[in-house]
Amino acid sequence: MIGTEGMLAVVADIGGTNTRVALARGTDVQKDSIRRYRNADHPGLAPVLRSYLADLGAEPAAACVAMAGPVRDGVGRLTNLDWTIDRSVIADATGAGTVAVLNDLSAQGHALDFIPADALTPLMPGVDTHAHAARLVVGVGTGMNAAPVFRLGGQTLVPPSESGHITLPLQTEEELRLKDFIAAKHGTPGVEDVLSGRGFERVHAWLCAETGTGTPKSASDIMAGVGSDALSDRAVAVFTRILGRVTGNLALVTLPFGGIFLCGGVARHFAPHLMPMGFGEAFCDKGRFSDFMTQFPVHLVTDDYAALTGSAAHLAELMARP
């Protein structure tokens, strides 16, 4: 029998805009095999996988897909894309005997033990703790989600979550006006309606309406104005404060003494501004529990392929089970 370290697997990470596919052996993702596909150019995942494997002449024994949306019984529908991901369809497209479908944040959780130290940027030091303490991954990109990560009996457990759709926590009159602005078009706002790429654009658009100055911009243009444009600075500050508060709330639910790991494209773009713009203060602003909050280490994950690694790690665990 071939060990899991020699087993060829295909792994895929489906975001709201792009899908990345790679080959892996064990927990090692072959970086030179990574290909990126624009979702809008394809009717679904199966044609992407068939094209990828045909191009590389690969015949994987296992397949794992990480997707941005809830997964139940091997079937998931993407939150921000009209694709349904089905384990049986993946098996047919790849010929793989072992197939798994994960939420993308679950894949990030499975990756934590394999992320190199140079791909982690410390934001808050926290307190050293034992190796098996709970951890928390928080993803901010096209959408937003978070998931706890536990180690139990040599296995990694990442319970599914849809944290991006909990009600937005608001504390000030200004934030209530932001809620009303979003609700006028989108209904009662969830966390993702602010903490995402398009959510950041909504914050800026609200500030334009609130102040009667400026015009709404794309997220990239807003970020380009940081340091030279007052509305851009204010939009970053509002976003950062709410991200800190939401992350702190989730930390109190899961008590991740093993660390909190921020990931996703938007989180990485905000990295230089998080601490200067008040992430830490908002994270710790929990009344008499404010000092308690300083125990949690917070890191930024800069490894853009962590979900692929997590998918490979999950397959390796599955194949190693008796």
C-alpha cells in the first residue's frame, strides 16, 4: 500500500472570484502545479478540474475542494457564486477514490500546523500557551467567515461556521447610521456586509453620503488614498474598528488561547493599518474583560496558498485513519 506521503491528490480553493487548483503529495502542495482560473469563465467546478488534470496528465487518488460557503453531507453552494459543489461530481471529474469538500475556513484551520513561520505576521503578542489550545481562523476577502480549530486525539477538528452572517455588532450613533445606510439597500446587515471587499466600499460610500463630499470608489482606489485623503483614512478606521470588535467577540465565544489567525486578501491589504487604526483597542474593548483579551495572540497569515495546504492536510489525515 502506498503511504499518504506518496499519494497524488488534487486540491482546489474556490473563492468568490477565482479558483486555484494544485497537485499535492501528503501535506506537500506542489507549488509549480498551481493554476488559477477565473470563475466567470466557467459554468462550474467540474470543467475546471477536468481541464486541469488533462493539461497536467495527472490521475489523482484523492481530491479535496475548499469552497466559500456552507457544506453539508459533501454538498455545498457558494455564497457569492452560483456554483454547487458536490462530492460525487468531483469524484466523477477527477476519478479520485477519496473525495472531501470543505468550507474554505475549515481548510485554513487544517493548514495552521503547516504554515511556515515567515508567513505569519504577529499583530498582538498574547500569552504563550500549550500546543493543544483552541485556535481561531478569521477570513476577510470577497466574503467573511471564521471557524474554531481544535486538536483532539491526533486529529484536527474544524467545526463548520457561517460567522459572516451574524448580525453586525454596533455601539455608536455613527455606526447605527452606517447600519441604516446599508439596510436601505440590503436589509439588516450581517458582519460580511461591512467586513469584506464590497463591504469596505459600502463604508466609503456611506461616508461620502454622510459628509456630502467625495464620490464612492473601488476598494483599491480607497486604499490608494490612505494617508492623503481624509475619507479614505476614515473608511479604513471604521472598517478596522469593526473588525477588531467582531474578532474580539468571536474570541470570547471560542477562547482561542492557541492564537487567532487573520487570513484572506482584504485582511492582508489592511495589515499595515490594523494596529495604527485601532484594531487592538477595539479587540480588547470588553469592559471588565478588557485585560482578559490580551491573552490571545493575533497573527496575520500571509501564505496565499494556505487553503490548498489545508485541503492536502485534511486528505492526509483521512487516508491515515484506520
